[in-house]
Amino acid sequence: MLSIVIGVLYAVGIFFLLRRSMVRIILGVLFLGNATNLLIFVTAGLKANGQPSFLAKTAEATKPALSDSLPQALILTAIVISFGVVAYLLTLLRKTHEVTGESDLDRLK
């Protein structure tokens, strides 16, 4: 089910990136960022009931499945980078709209 959602998010993101409106381009970047985060989440195989890796070690027979912290760190980093890129694009859109009065890329020529 999540693979279908990831595919749809990538498709919508690429569709919006190919549009000529800067608002839709920003939405496309957001969709691509969210799709990438979901892809990392799904491929990492994160477990809902996994024991965090910083807890005390238990016996091998009773050791639960540990959740890997690297994919979680990658997802958190990707969220922060996506937020920074979107903030920059929104600032660029606002300044472009103040100077030219347009947000359509075809009319900026």
C-alpha cells in the first residue's frame, strides 16, 4: 500500500515540477521530499515495536528486534533540508512577485 502512495507522490511531484507556475513548482518540491522520506522509511524496514538501540543489552534469547537509528536520522535530515529548500523557494517567489508582479514563469521573459 505504501509503495502505491510513494509512486503517486513522486508522480504528482514531477507533474507539478513541470508546470509553469512557481507555486506549483514549490508544491512539487514538497511532494518529492515527502515521497523520498516515505521511501527511506519503507526500505529501512522500521518496526513499530522495536526496542531502541540505546537501552541495556538483554540476553540473546529474549532480545527483541532493534530499530536502526540511521534511517531515522536520514529521514530527519531530509525533512530539515526539504524545509530549508521550501523556505528559500517561498522567499524567492515573494521577491519575484514584488519586483515583477507575476508568479508565472512564461510571463517573466
